[in-house]
Amino acid sequence: MRSIWNGAISFGLVSIPIKLVNATESHSISFRQIHLADGGRIRYRKVCELDGEEVSGAEIGKGYEEADGSVIPITEEDLAQLPLATARTIEIMSFVPAEEIDPLQMDAAYYLAANGATAAKPYTLLREALKRSRKVAIAKFALRGRERLGMLRVVDDVIAMHGLLWPDEIRVPEGVAPDAEVTVRDAELDLADALMATLGEVELESLHDDYRDAVEAMIAAKAGGAFEPAEATVEPAGGQVIDLMAALEKSVRAAKASRGEAGAADADADADAGAGAGAEVTPMRRRSGTGRKTAAAPKAVGGKKSTAASAKKTASAASKKKAATTARSGTAKSGAAKSGTTKSTSTASAKKAAAKKSGTAAGAKKAAAPRKRASA
């Protein structure tokens, strides 16, 4: 890999010659600007605004523009003569735990390579010291015309350096958080935890740029003359979440289904069946068979009442009064018959005896009445 900067790491009184190499690369597809009429490429030419002539890169220098529009020329020699220890040195300032570095500060990443055989020993010493301390080194260095902050850490067997933004380059997040006061319930947090656990972890090496693959395939198809544009299936953007709990539950089921967990597809189908999915239904209690039999008991008693009524029609006024008293007693006993079969049987026997007595008395009175008329 080609180095972009040569210098040294200053580690106390130890100096480690190193080369700076880019640790990242961009795989994004770049496009050229063209003239739509004929496909000609559009180029930007650097022209001097005073004489109107195009100038080459060798003729272009740096300058600082003042507020009044005047320009002060700045040469590379001027920058090289600045009294900065970091002009060609990565100066380590301190060692701190890695968690103290805010990820918002992280910028470009570089690999530091030992420059020469004499640099191998001090380079390895610093690398092993960083490993054992489980800390990162905070350093200052100058690159591309400005002084920067850096964080040194170990990646495999190499010392890597992340450029850091200065603290005053990090914006304060004013007006970003929601203005409304929102309360999150424990049940919602539990479902969010369940979703996080279901999604689990992913190997970053397995992720790739689907958009770039599609663009490359489209370019290859157009180059071969076999490109046929197809309508893209764009999923509708998510609207306002009405039921957060339902959305979380469905997300957990969908995540389980995507991982092939048993029962997840059935649960998801049940969830789509209706809004009441997952609700508990409590069946109504039915009356027992004993209760229905007891309710039918008065019919049998009613039959006994009809027999007593026939006896009352043929009896005298005194017998009617006695029969009515007996009927009321029988009715009270029929209510008691609801509590048991034995009491109902005894009540029926008593009523039969009362009816028999009533019939006997009525027969005696009928026999006595003709004899009175005969004597007269």
C-alpha cells in the first residue's frame, strides 16, 4: 500500500519512524457529467479570472483571502517552517480507556507501518504496551495543512490511528430530541429487549452493498444492450405507529420467522387474523344438571295440587278450610323438596293421606244428608 505521509511516533524519548497508510477505501461508483445531446464529457477547467487563461496544476498555489477580498499567498515552505513539533511527528500526549472516546469524534482511519528495520523493535514495544494496558493513545499530528487529534489502538498486529475531531467541532444536539414528554412502560421495554435478543448479532463481513450491486448489474446490462428497466417495488414509508405494543410484538414474530424458529409463522398468521389476536377468552359457566332437575320439581308438586283441588270441590266449607290449610302446608313442603329427593317423597305421602281423609269426610257428609231429609 502506498504511504501518504512519512514521519515518526514520539513516545516519550523513544522515536519510532513510521509511514502513514490509508486504512479504508471507497467502493462507491462514480459518474461523469456528460452533455445529454451528444454524450460529450463535461470538464472543469481552471482558469485565471484576471487574464482568462487556463492554468496547469504546477502553476497553482495556495492563498488566504482576507475579509476585504485581498489574497495573501502561502507557500509550502511557509507551512514547513512553522514551529510545530507535530509537523512530521505523531506526538503521544496520554493513554486513556477506549470507552472515554466519543465515537462522534472519530474521523478517517490509518495504518501505521514501521519504516525500516530499526523501527521494528520500538514499534513492537508500543504495540504490546497498548495491548497489555487495554488503553488507547491520544496523540497530535499535522496532516494536509492542519494539526489534528489522533487515537492509536492495536488492530491484529498493527497499530492503527483514527483521526479525531477537535471537541469544539462536535455540535451540541439542540432541538434534536423530541419536545414532548414521553413515558415508556416496562412492558414496552420488555418487548424491545425481546426484539433485540431475537435479532441477535450479525457478522459484519456478511453484509454488502445491495445498491452498488444493482448499479453494476445495470451498467453491465446497458453495455451489452440487453437492459430492460423494470418497475421498482418500493415499500411504503412507515406512518405513525398507532399501537406500539402490537408493532413490537409483530416485529418479534417476524424476526423469529426470518430465523426459522418453530411456531413463528403460525403466530404471525394469527396476529394478522384480526385486532383481537392474542386476547384471552373466559368461557361462561353453565348451570349444573342438578339445578335443572330441581327447577322441574314443582311440576310434580303441581300434579298433587290438582288432585287436592278435586277433593276440595266436593267437600264442605269446613273441609275446604282444612284442605286449604293442608295445601299451604304442602306448598311449603314442596319448597323444601327442592333441597332433596327424600323430603319431596315424604311431603307427597303426607298430601296423599290428607287427600284420602278429605275424600272420606266428604263421603260421610253425603250419606248423612239424605237421612235428614227422610226424617223430616
